[in-house]
Amino acid sequence: MTERDRSALHRNINASLGRTRLAVATVMVVERGWPLLLPILIVAGLFLSLSWLGIFRLLPDMARLATAAAFGIAGLAALYPLRFFRLPTWPEIDNRVEQANDLEHTPVQVQTDRPSGRPDNFADALWREHQKRMAESLGRLGGDLPRTQLPERDPWALRAAVALLFVCAYGLSFGPHGGRIGDAFRAHAARDAIPPRIDAWVAPPAYTGKPPIFLTANAGKDAPAISVPQGSELSLRVTGGPGDETLSFTDTEGTIRDVAPKANAAEATPAASSPVAVVRHFSDKLATEGRLTLKSGDAELDSWAFTVIPDNPPTIRFVGEPKRAVNGTLELSYDIEDDYGAASAKAEFALADQQPAGARPLYGAPEMQLALPRRGAAKKPVKASRDLTEHVWSGALVKLTLEAVDDAGQKAKSETKTFLMPERPFSNPLARAVIEQRRLLALDANAKPRVLELMDAITLRPEDTIANVSHYLALMSARTRLKMAGSDDQLREVVSYLWQVALGIEDGDLSAAEKQLRQAQQALQDALDRGASDEEIDKLMAELRQAMNNFLREFAEKAQKNQTAQGPTPGQELRQGDLQRMLDQIENLAKSGNRDQAKELLSQLQDMMNNLQAGRQQRGQQGQQNSEMRQQMDKLGQLMRRQQEMMNETFRMDQMQRGPQQGQEDPFGDQQGQDQQPGQKGKPGQGDDGKPMTPQEFADALKQLQEGQSQLEKDLEALMKGLEGLGIKPGEGFGEAGKSMKQAENSLGKGEGDRAVGHQGRALEALRQGAQDMMQQLQAMQGDEGGSQQGGRQQNAGRDPLGRPQATSGPDTGDSTPLPDEIDVQRARQILEAIRKRLGNALSPELERSYLERLLEMK
């Protein structure tokens, strides 16, 4: 090897030796420093773990301070061993390198050593040659790993437990229940507030029928404007946060209006294991367009833009002219329109003729509340009737104006109609004379002397003018009362008594019964309008039933006295069971909350009673034929009902065969075990003793259903023959019904319950179509027969003497669709309010809050 090569090799070895020394020095520093740093790291790890686990926020202040002080002392004590740390020297580093590489004769140390003694050129040259040769023997050098001897110092590896606790606590610190490092140095009263939770919703006025709008999911400046009805109420609740939240409303002109929180809204809900939750509640009416902004200090939390749907005033107008019913009641037909339905309507009366100067009337204008259309119903005229014949203005020329008021208090009036107020017709001359005197006295109390003179003239020769002694005694009693009356109240009592005297002279006891009936109807109408309780409705319905029974009994007795050999009596045309079912339906609707429909049905009942006298005058020669037609229609109704029950029972048997759960409802709305066929004792799928059916019993039950279906087919054939005898040609619907019944019978014989149900349903639909076709033929026949009546008007126009559709109008074909009521909306409001209250609880589990938020989302 030349001298140049040896010099280059020596340089490379020095560079490698320098790197090795640096690596070994680092290892030695770690080896000496790690055992000294480990105590302080363990103390710091335990402190951080306890902080992240939330231990310090659970401790009382004294225990928290003591624990923090203990950790401080332990930290200082853990720093004491660091004073013994010293850096490794170069000889120690070289010695470690030689030991790590198993080198002999200390070749590394030779590179830095110097010869001792006095300088000598020969000795120096010899020493340099020795260094070069030792350097050539170094070759590739390397270091070793640190030897901290921790296993000897910590044989139980407790340091690993501290590390595991540290990692777990660090992961928990990101959760909602994680603690903070500063909890050890923060008093309970100075802890951070819970992050604010915002719940905001808009509740439209109840009369609009609109559901509440949940706003929190629609927050943001870029969200579209939310349309709300005028008068909607905003509710905003902030739970948690610093408690300095403010709410402001900015209208379209840029005017800012602050919304103050409720006085009792800022309330604290402390918990033993969580910070204090501050609740602030804001409420405001939305009357104009604008934007609501919620801020916390200067930071904006949320904002919502609103557009307000104006609430237009209602409109009301006459449909046709006011008219008089056959019994003298006033009938009105009118239209009421409003955005969300009117709240009330009434008729305002005023006398058209100018009263004499100085007149002292005893009564004011009559009052008449008007029925309202059902909300959401199809637009059609509304009818209202009121018996005003007892009022002293009856028979006078009056001006009538209709007024409607909506729930927002806006009013509207119709045009004014001038007409003669209907009065009760009195055929008895004496009764007419009494009514005339009554009118004179009621319109002007100053006419009392003149009324007394007229009464004296009437009773001057009673044997020639008054045939009934009781009538004469009643008139003398009225005269005495009038003579002794000194105040307006006493005069009004005389006016009321004169009306009773006139009715007694004209109709006897029937007038009292009719008056009692109309009073009961009006009392129930008023109770429905003001939303009376169920107990009051029960009482008024009982009074109405009693008044109805008295009226019908008196009416039948009077009709029996006046009947002739021609045509049936009204008692034959009127079936009391129909009226009782109608009253039951009114009561059920009122109790179920659908009072609008109950009021409409009560109005129909009033129309029926108004037309009762017309039925007494319209008895024709075709009464027997109508009776036979009614019998056939009743048979058709029974046939359709039996087919419906047969279909229900077949469905139940089929479900039982498939193994339905007890109490399952079928698609026809009946629960299993109800509406059983005649002769069936147990529940469907059970025998007479309530035990499950055996296969033989099940087969017998199917056979009974098959026989019942066969009997229905025979009854349909008999019905079709009966209709042909009355001149009505059965339509194709009856033929299709017969075929479907036959197919259902065959399916039942084969044990195919599902197919039988389908055939039975088609048979029922065909029966309904046949009934409609038969009604069209019947109306055409009645139109031909009624064409000869006065003015070309049909005699009955498809209605019985009570104004109802006649029984020949056919059974209920199921075409009517009940209108939805508002009780669901009210129930929905209650459910949403309960959900929002639950969301307002800051202590609710996160999983529950997430579920409730999804319930409130309205996309």
C-alpha cells in the first residue's frame, strides 16, 4: 500500500469513527438520562390521565387543591435525581466503542493518545506509524443499544400501566364527558359553560290548522326564507352557553328590534356531576317579513329569514233570497270564505219602517247565529234556519245583513236584503187577533190602553165569538195581567203570555211540544258553538230526545184525528228509529271532537223538522207503492250488510288458518272476534267452548260460510224479481253481483279463503253499482209522476216529508268520505311540545337527543 492510499484510508476511518462516537454518545446520554427522567414523566402522565378522565371536576375544591399540590410536590421530588446526570467523556465514549466492537489493544483510544516524555522525532514518527496501523485494524465500526437497567429497577413493569392509563384517558378526553387539563386549577364556579344547544320553532295560530315548523335544522344565512302564517309565535330556547345570548329581528327596511327573553327564562339546572346549564327562552310574534338573528356576545350563532303569509279578512254573501220554510222558520243560504275558516257569523236585523216618534219598544232586534262551513270541506253554500216566528218583529219589513268574523278578529259584512220576516200563519181568527194585539204592545209599550180596548171589544160578546170557554178564560187572564203590569219587564211577560194564548187557540198542545223541540235544538246548537263539555252535551241530547218524542207523539195524535181514507198518515211516512239514529250520530260526533260535522248534521235535522208540515200536505196516492219500494230497498241494504259481514268472516277464517295474532285487525276495520255470524258462539277460530278449532270444526265452519253465501245469492234473485214487479229493471250490477257470489261460494267449497274474499268484495261493489242504477231509474219515475204538480215541480223531489233523502234513495253505498278533523293536529302539537321539552334537558343522553332531533326534522 502506498503512502497516499494509507492517508486516504486513514481519513475515511476517522470520519467513520466520528459518526460512531456520536451515536455511542447519544446512547450513553439516553442510558444515563432515561432512568432519571422516568419519575417526572410518570408523575406528569398520572396528572394528565386524571385530568382527562374528569377526576378533578368530580372532586370538591379542597380535595382538588390537595391532589394538585401532591402532584406538584411529587414533580419537584422527581426532578431531584436529575442533579446526578453527567455527560459522557471522550475516553468513556472511546472505551464504549471498543467494547461494543470487541477491539483489542484499544485502537480507538490510540487515535487520540500522545506519547509521554520529551519530544523526539524518531518517537513521534514511530507513534504515527502505530496509529496508522491501529487505524487499519478498525475496519467497520458500530454502536450498541442503551442499557437503562429499568427492568431491574421496576420488575413489576408499573410504568406500562401508567402508559396504558395515559392512552385511554387521552382518547376519552375527546368525548362529551372528557375533562380538561385546567380542571385541576379551576374552581367549580369558574368552569366553562355547557356549549349552547338551540331549539327554535314557529307555532302558527291554532285556527290555521298548520303544524309547527322546527327551525333549528334550517339554520343558516343561505337557507331559504320560511313562510309562516301571520300571527305565528316564535319560540327559541337556548340551553347552556355563557348565558349572554341575544335575539334581534331585522325587518325589510333595516330596522332592528331586540327581542327580550322571558322574565323567568334565565334559570339554572344544576347537577351533581355536570356543570350548570343556563336556559334562556325567547318568544315573539311574527307580523312582518324579516330576519331573526341569535348572537352570543358579538358572535352570531344562527339566523332565520321569514316571509309572512297575510291573513285576509273573510267574505260573506247571500246565495239567493231569504225565504220562509213551510212551518214559518227563516231559511238563509250564504257563502263564507276565509283563509282558514271563519270563527263566527251572525245575522243582523233592523226594521225597515221608521218607528213613530216617542215609541217605546219592549224588544230589540232578533239574534241569529249562523252555521259555519267545515274547514277543508268543498266550497258550497251553507244553510241556516231559525224559528223567529215568536219574535215580535215577525211579519214586519226588516233589513238583513250578514256578518262574519275570523279568528284574527277581522270582520266582513254582506249586502243588505229587505224582506218580510216570516211569521207563523194562524188560521183561527181569534188567534190572529191576539197576535195582532201582541205585536202592537211589543213594538210600543205606550199602546197599552189601546190593546186593553181591543181586548175588551173581543171579549164583549164571548158567546158569539169564542166557542171554547178555556180560550175565553185565557184572554181574560191576559187582560188582567196587562192591566196590572206597570214595568217593562211585566209588559214583556204579558207579551210572552199572549203568544202562548194564541198558540193554544190555534194548535192546542202540539204548539207547546214543537216549541220545546225547537228550544232543545237551539240549546244544543249553542252548546256546540261554544265548545261545551261532554257532560253538558249529554244533558242537552237527553232533553232533545225527550222533546223529539213528545213532538212526534203529539203530531201523530193530531194526524190520526185529521187523517182521511186517502194516502198514508205522516206517522207512516216518518220512522222514529231513523231520527233516533240521527241523534245518536250527532252525539257521537260531538263527543269525538268533530263538532263541525255534528253542527251540520243538527242543521239537517232542523231542516227535516221544518219540512214536516210539507210532508203532511204532500201525501199522494202512491203511498202503498212507496211502501213496497221502501221494503225492497231495505232488503237491498240488509243484503249488502250481510255480504259485508260474510266477507269479514271469510277474511277472519282465512287469517286464522294462516295463524294470525290474537286481536289482529282486518282491512275492514273490525277486530277479530267481533261481528260474528249468527249462531257462532266462540271467537273466530274457536269452538263453542272457546277452545281452538279442530280441523273438522274448521271444515264445518267453512261449509256454513258456503251455505250462507249460497243463501245470499238466492236472496239476490228474489230481490231482482221483486224490483221487476215494481217496474224497475235490475241493472248489470246485480247480475255481476250474482256471478261473484257464485264464484265466492265455489271458492269457499274448495277452502280457498283468500280467493273467496276477493269475489265477495267484487260482489259488494257490484251491489253498490246496482243500487245506484236503481236509484237513477227511481228518480226518473218520480220525475215523470211529479211533472204534473204545480209549477212543474216534483212532488217529493226524492225526499220524504222531513226533507231527508227517502228510504228509496237506497242504502248507504259507502261513497261518503269523512272529512278529516283537527284533533290530530292538536295531538301533534302536544307530541312536538313534549319532544322539545325533552330536548331542552341538557342531561339527556346523546343517543336520545339524536333520536328526538330526527323526529323533529321536517324536510
